[in-house]
Amino acid sequence: MANFINGVQVPFIPIERKQENTQQQSVKQNSQFGSIFQRELEKLKFSKHAAQRLETRDISLSETEITKLAEAVEKAELKGSKDSLVMMNNTAFIINVPNRTVVTAMPISPEEENVFTNIDSVVFAQ
């Protein structure tokens, strides 16, 4: 098969895509998706209940404190914990470790009962 450009016959040579390039692109895209997906999974989440408790109990968290909570969850996860009590700055956080989700938060005070049930670990975040 030939093409004519300005009256000159030019042979038609189809450009073949190398299968490796397509596969490499696919692997790269999957790798990028995988790393983004993994980062999202690693983020600490707050349940609706926890968000309400933070607001009603006037508890605010800085990025540094959220990072400390996430590190505490990682420590609990390494020990095989499922539901952990994380203590930080006179505040107690109940966290579901496998889901990386803060379930509730409450300030610790001498006037309160401060009894925690259904937990399998305690982490002191520093």
C-alpha cells in the first residue's frame, strides 16, 4: 500500500505500538491508583458521631495532633488491636483500628466517671 504526497509515492508503513509500552503504562496507572488508594486508606477518619462529639465538647485538633492520633493507630494496629482507647492531651479517643476511624472523643475530667468498655488496647499519644 502506498500514499501520494505532492505527487510522490510514499510507502505506507503502519506504526506498531509495542505491547510493552501499553503494559508499562497500565502498570504505571495501576501503581499510581494503588498508591493514591493506599494513602486514602491510611488516613484517619472521623465518624459522624465523633465529629458531633468534638464539636459539642469543644475539642479541636491541629494537624500535628491528628498526625499523633494516626501514629497511635498504627502502633495499635501493629499489636493487633481492634478497638483502642487513645489518650492525648487529657482527651480520650475511641478508635476502630481496622477502619482507622475515630468513633468518639471526650475530655477526661475528675468529675466524670471515665469508664471505657469494649476496648482491647490503650495507646498514649505523645
